[in-house]
Amino acid sequence: MGLFPSANDFKAGKGVEKDTPRKTGIGRFFELVGRDMNGMFLANLLTCIGFAPAICLVYIGFLQNSLPVMLGSAAVGGLLAGPALAGMYDTVLRALRDEAGYWWVTYRKAFKRNFKSSLLPGVLYTVVVTLQIFLVYFCFNMLYHGTNVGIPLWVATVLNLVLFQMLFAYMWPQVVLLDQPLSLTLKNSINCMIAFLPHALAAAIVQVLFWGVVILCMPLGLFLMLIFGFWFVTEVSCQIVYGDIDKVFHIEENIRKMKDAELEAALKEDYADDDTPEE
């Protein structure tokens, strides 16, 4: 199987029985890992490839000791990183709603469908994360050289990390699942943060701790990104907030209605063809 496989390289997922209750917590995590690991791992590799230009460009700015260059590089790299991360979220969200199908076929269609809508979120995400990494590096670098930046800046840095990761936890699923302007997505994300504060906080802590470990373990962190990177933290984060998103936006109910309508239309077309008299 090549890097970009065909549909023949995968078996259709078996899904689950309609009335089977879903597992929760760690049981649900291992269920998805055991069933959908192939798709999530391949989506993770594609996401790493999508983020590679942004990481390289930002590192060049870091070597030049220029924050504007870092942020500009992050914005450019985000144009590719955004669609790649949207593909990762689409893969995980399909697994969470137990949707059967060929991974590569659905990934490719979702990537094309979400490409334009994920460009601006990608730029926003990479710029914000780059600024966060710079702030953390600045604080620890000053401390290493014997200067404490003070409690206000430390508090602002931590709040910046947590609040934006809370926002992103609800932003990316909406980018993938809903066709709406980014302004509305951000507004909905803020409302969800407030309404489901414990879940938003838990998802943000998972993101901050995981990526903190990856950065601290560099260069071993690159290996962690390839193996665990985006799929692990995306799955855990989405598992925490997916129930909230489905409750607010009725995702699964709308998808069922859409598929039922497509099936009904296809059946009507078949019946119409059958009733057409032969000449």
C-alpha cells in the first residue's frame, strides 16, 4: 500500500449495531483504537506532513530571533496545516459516530469538501500556537538566565494556553461538521466553552500537557508526533467534547436525516426507471 492508498487497500468498517449502547471513557477509547487505528494513524501521518512546512518556516524565524517572521511563517504554513488537521478531525469524528466506510475514500472527499473552510482556521491556529510557544519559551528562557518575568506574565501565559485550547476544542469539530462562517464558528465555540466549562477545560488540559511533553522531549518529540501526535490528542479531546457538540447541533440526527433523504431519492429514481415503458 502506498502513501496515498486506493479504496481497494481498505476493508469497509463494520460499524456497530443500531441499538447497541456506546461505551464510555477509557473503554470507548480502546474500542475506537482497536477498530479504527489504521485510519487514524494514516490521517496522523498526513497531518504531520501538512504541518511540516509550518514547523520548518517557524523554526527559521526562531533562528533569526524574530517574532514577526515566526508569526508570518506560521500564517503561511497554516494554509496547508489547516486542511490537514481538518482531515484528522474528520477521521476521528467519523469513528466517534461509528460511521462505516472506506477510510481513504471518505478522507479524500472530506479533505476536498473542507479545504476552503479550513484555511482561515488553520492560519488562526498556527499563529496562535506559535505565539503561545514563543511566550512559554520567553518566560522559561528569562528564568534560566536568572530573571523572573513576574506572576502577571506567568498567569497571562497559562491563561492564554488554556483559553485558546478550550476554544480550539470546539472550533475544529464545527469546521469539519458545519457549513458556516468562521465568525459564527468562533461565537459558537465561546458559547460552548462557557456552557460546558468542565469538558472544555479537560480537553484543553489534555492538549496542553500532551504538546508540552512533545516539546520537552525534542528531538524525541518528533518521533512521538509521528506515532501518537495528532491522532491521540485529537481522539481524546473529541471524545470529551463530542457529546456536547452533538447535543447542541444535533449532528447525528441531521446526518441520519440526510442519509435517509438520499436513500429515498435513490429509491424513487430506481422505481421511476423501472416504470419507464420500453420502446
